[in-house]
Amino acid sequence: MGNNLVIVESPAKARTINKILGSDYVVKASMGHVRDLPEKEFGIDIQHGFKPKYVTIKGREKVVKELATAARDVERIYLAPDPDREGEAIAWHLMAALKGKVPEDQFFRVTYNEITAPAIRKAFSEPGRINENKVDSQQARRVLDRLVGYKVSPLLWRRIRGASSAGRVQSVALRLVCEREREILHFTAEEYWIVGARVRKGFEPRDPFEIRLAKIDGQKAEIRTQAQAEKVRADLEGRPLAVSSVTTREVTKRAMPPYITSTLQQAGSSVYGFSPAHTMRVAQKLYEGVDFGEGPVGLITYMRTDSFNISREAQSACREFIHNNFGDEFLPGQPNFYRSRASAQEAHEAIRPTDVTRTPDHLASVLAPDELKLYRLIWQRFVASQMAPARIAQRTVEVEAIEQGERKTPYLFRATSSEIVFPGYMRVTGAEEKRKAEENNDEVDRLPPLEKGEGLEWLEWLQQQKFTQPPPRFTEASLVRALEENGVGRPSTYAQVLSTLQTRKYVVKDKRMLVPTEVGMKVCEFLVTHLGELFDVKFTAGMENLLDEVESGSVRWVAMMEKFHAEFLAWLEKAKGPPADPAAVGRLLELVAGVREWAPESKRGRRTYSDEKFVNSIRTQLESGKPISEQQFEGLKRVACRYADQVPVLREQAEALGLVEQLARAAEEAEPPREETIRKLQILSGVRFSEPKKVGRRTYDDKVFAESLRQQVERGRRLSAKQIHHLDRLFSRYADQIEGYEKLASDLGVHSGEAEDKESGPLLEALKHIREWKPAVMRGRREWDDHKFYESLSRQFAQRRSLSPKQLSSLKKLAGRYAEQIPDFKQLAEQFGISTRRGKQQPKESAE
């Protein structure tokens, strides 16, 4: 066994490095972080410098024990996690967990940007120590995130059903998505018209081309209505057209820099539809190593970086590759350099292949499909970044309408075309073929040779009505770009932020577009209204810059936290709203002191409710001088009104105490339960309830909810209007198990609150005639199965008696695909507006 223990994060990385270092080293994996703040408590001692309480992460005890056992038999421990803040923190926590196993000066920190034999040997030949500033920066971020999440999330849980959490960066990303959605909702489209002509030369080559009206009487052509367009066209009718100018200019187009984390995630999303999280998982595999038969080899450099820096060795190797494979004309005289943003970590490199001669085609038989796609993107972008610029000849022709008689208004038309003179870097990216799709729509494919003064033949006038478009919804790629441009988050956080928004059901993906859900919009509105300063884009970007300054050593993390915490407390107090009048609270507490007999404690789910304990807690809080919130005061009023019979003065002074509404509600709740309520609960006792469903941190259990209502009714308490509303929805949800549901629902006055759905039932009934379903197909990792989809919708309709608008739309598309098997389909299509066009699209609504 070797005398040196090396600890990295993952087993794949451990295998690659173990092969390089040989038998003198034992390489183990920590499986990521081994210690963190506790899950079920705050874990931060604010009074003592925001000291975190770290515990071993659940499930990592065995890993720590194995590492400790391995550490007993070695002389030195090399901590070799990733070269960023998270990696530095992992190294620091590992050292703390293994303290005493070797002398403190025998712990070494090793960093590298690529997992290749030369890079690993060089890193181990010059080991360093843990960078405490980096650790402080990561620790500050972790404490900040815990503070915001722990204190703000409960506000959401109390106010918004379905809300699960707030996050310092996550909520700002949600704000960007929701504000864009509001822009779209409030956008008013404006009509405009494009006027042009199809023309050709009077002699060969006589290929037609299009020109577009650019100016009217020397001013930009802005045509807002059809009437204006018709007037312009009438004025142009019959007027000769002649070339007034031909200009040619050569444009130099420089290659884009090599990828960094954000741009790689954007490219993965826009080119292949990869989520940022999937892009990072694939990149991690390429970084940690792929086995070619002689052991694993790292194929790309570290993928969490915001620096465009490239090592001189990699740059020289790339230039040699370009010279050998493309020729000297594709090699710039001096190497290309790209400027990183000010806060970038220049010690890191951009994402590049570890060996430029390892082309994508050479790896096609070794890599999995997604790995090959991502490697090709990285390889092409890196090689292109070191190649000569492309040169593009851009030719613009201006054509004027000649005056004729009384028609003297000057009209100027314009057409532009581009032609690649020298492809430069486009030769490797394949952009020569792609350019036309990426070019401005105003350009034409090709212009014939033209001279100033040359007359043109008019073939037809062109006019097209258009409308201004709202800003597009964010895609994952464009949201990452927006976060980066605004300085929100860092390379290691983008994928997690987007993943969390979707996991929390705050946004959903619809054809790659991020659409905020109703819960997401409500969460955003609440946070912006009550904590707008905290979740402000500029403020969050400023905090990121402060964390960078902590890493550089120019700011102490505790001082940064103290300043933030003072502001944070003020914002939280403001979010709670103005406190209740202590005199009014005190007066009500005096009156309820006369209650002689309190209602017994009641249990709902896991919670126990006690009126007496609640009143005593308010009294204790008031006596200690702490403010009582309006929400707490309203709760006290509700409790007090339940005991109006024991405290008659509550009714006598109801108006002065502001209890009129609460007393009326309490009187209604004191009435015996309604007969129809009892009957609904009796019927529900015979149904088989669905499994509990977890939304965020909350678990919704129909069986437990129905039981809590039944217990309340058995105690003789009438259900509130809100409780009856939820009971009716529950009753409707299990309609398929209730015999004679329609009549019972009518007799018992069941109102589910769902909009009446008169379309889904007949459509599902019609689809029962289908005897031959198309085979299921796989798209990526997902299976699209028409039959399963139909059965899923049938089950959901049987439960809820309605489908969502999106589900109904998918159902209509499904019916259209099986038109030939549905009797009287034409009549059905006319009745429900089903498109009869055939397509190959599979249903985009999953059973979930």
C-alpha cells in the first residue's frame, strides 16, 4: 500500500488519477461534500460571528469512516477536489474530518485544470495549502443561502399554497422569468406593413431578386396600415426603377472565444435541447475520463469556469494542428486572445479539449451519443477560436423609383447580399453552410452584377402585413445568459438554479420555453412586493461581487455577513407588515382571561392545536415587549370569538373591538354540521384514496384530510365555507368510485370549483372506438405512447370531471391522428374545432 492518500470527489476521477500516479498513492472518493449545515435546524450561531454548525451529511458516515481508516496507514494526505470554491470547501471539510490522522503540515492541497498525465504529475510535484479565502467565500455563500431560505421560506408556506422555498439566487431567476411573462401578457401588438418589389435586370443574367422599400421622401419607411400600404403602392404603380448606388464592403468576422460554463450550457440547450444540468453531467464525464482500452483519460478541461484564458501549451498545440490540417492562410499571425470579465478566475482555463489532435471523428466509436455531441461542440469552438477571421463581402444596392408626371415623391428601395470571400474559422465550425439560416432576414441570397443608373424591370409589387411581437419567453439557454449578463450566480450555480425552479414547480418547460406556473407567479409577486430589495437583480449581483472580494481577501466574510444581516432583519420586519396595536391586543387578552373552560386540544395531521396555549403564547410575547403581527392579532380575534358565551362583553363591545365579522363567522361555525356535509363524508369513507402527494415540502394526503374533517364534524363543529369548498373538490375527484355520482352531486350541492368541461367527455368516448394504436416511440429518454396517454387522460377525467386546457388541446390532436378509426369524425371535428391536418407529432402531455 502507498504512503500517500489522495482524496477526490468521484470514483471515476479516482480511477483516472490512480492509474496516472501509480502504486505509491491510494486514491479514494469522498462522493462530494461530507459535511454541511444540519437539515432540520438553522445551524448558524449569529451571535458568535455567524459560526456554522457542521455535521456529517446523512449517508456519508460510511465514506468518512472508510477515509479515516485509510488515513491511519499513510504519511501524507493530498486533498484533490475540483479547483473552485466548492472544491476548496470540500478539501477543508475533509481535513477537519480527518484531523489527527496525520500531522497538520502533512495535509496538502492539489489543483489541476485537466485530468491528463502531465497535468496531474505537475500538480503533485508542487502541492500547496488550502486557500482559506476561498473557503471563507464558499462558507459565506452557504450561510447567506441558509439565512435567506430559512427565514423567508416560512413566509411563503403561510401565504401561498404549493409554495416550497425561496432562494437568494433562485428567486431572482424566477423574478426574471415572471417579469418577462408580464411583459408578454401586457404587450399590445402593433400593425405594420412591408412593401417591396420583385425585379430583374433588362439583360442577362435575368434571375429575379427582391428589393424592400427603405425610405419615403428621405425618411425611414414606416407604414402602419393597409390603407397607407395601398396608397404607396398606387403611387409606385408604373414608375420606372433604376439603380441609384452599389456599395461593397468587406466585413471581418472573428471567431467566438472558447466555451466557459455559461456559454457551454447555452450551446447545449440551443443546439441539442440539453438542460443545463444534463450538459454539466455529460461534461463531468468527459472531464473525469473515458477509457480507450488503456485506462481512462480526461478529454476536456475543468468545466466550471468563467475565464477565457488558455494555457500557452494548449494554444501552441492548437496552432500547430491548424497549420497541419488547414494551411497557413487559416492561421493568424499572432495567437488569438479573449478578454474575460473582471471577476473571472484567471487561474482557470476556458473549456477545451485536453488534446486537440483527438478529433471528434476519432472518438465516435468510443463516446456515448450525448458525450460525442458535447465534445464536438467544445472541440470545434476551441479550434475555431485560434483560427483566422472569416472575410465576408457585403454588397448593398439602392434602387429609386423615377418621378413620373405628378408623382414626385421619392421612394428608395434597398437589397443586400453577402458572400464569403474567405471562410477562416467557419471552415471548422461548419458555419459556411449554416450562415444563411443565421443571417438577417433582410438579406437576399444573391444579387446579380449591377451598375449605377441601370434600369430594372418590375415583375410584381410585394406587400406583407406584420405585427410587432412581444419579447420571447426565456429558454434555459437565454435565462443562463441573462443571469450571467446581470452578474447573478456563478458558473457552479446556473444548472442547479434552473433545475430547482422546475423541481419546485415554479416554472415548466413548454417547447423549450420556460413558463411560470400560477404558484411561481404568486411566489414572485409576494417576494417582490414584500422583499423587493432582497430579491433585486442589482443587489444580488452586488452580493456576488462581495463574495468574489472575500475570495480575493479584500473583504472579511463575517463583516460582510454582519452588514447584510442588519439589512435583512429590517426587510423581514417590513415584510411582516405593521405590528398590531399593543393596547388593542392587551384589551382583548384581558377579556379572554375570563374564559373558564377551554376547548380540548385537536390534532390535524401531525399538528396539535390548542386555543389556550395559543392565547398564552400571545400574552407571553406581548409581556416580553415583542411586537404582535396583524396576522397573530387576527388569529387571537378568531379564538376569542369562539368563547363569546363565556365572555358576553365580547358581543357587547364587538364593534369597538373590531369583532363583528369574526363573531358572525364563529356563530355560524357553532351551528351543528350540515346534513349534506355528513352525507358527503359518509360516502367518502367508502372510496379508495390516492397515495399521498408531495408538493415542495408539503405532503397532501386526501385520506388524512377527509379524516380531519370527519373528526371535526363528529365533535359537532360546522365546516367553514373554505373547508366545504375543498370537501366538494375531494368528492368530485373520486367521482369514478361513487355510484350515481351525478345525482348525488346535484342533491348534495357539490360545487367542485372546476370550470365546466363539456368537450373532454365526448372526445374520450369517441376515442374508445380506436382498435389499432400506433406503436410507442422513444425520444431521448422519454417514451411517447398514444394509448397510455389516452388511458391517463381517461383516468384523470373520471376523477376530476375536467381536463386542463393543455390536456384538452393534446386530446384534440390525438383524435386528429386517428380520424379514420373514429365514426362521424368530420362532425366531431367541426363541433370541437379539431384540426384535420395530419402530422407526426406525438402527444406532448405526459400522464403525469
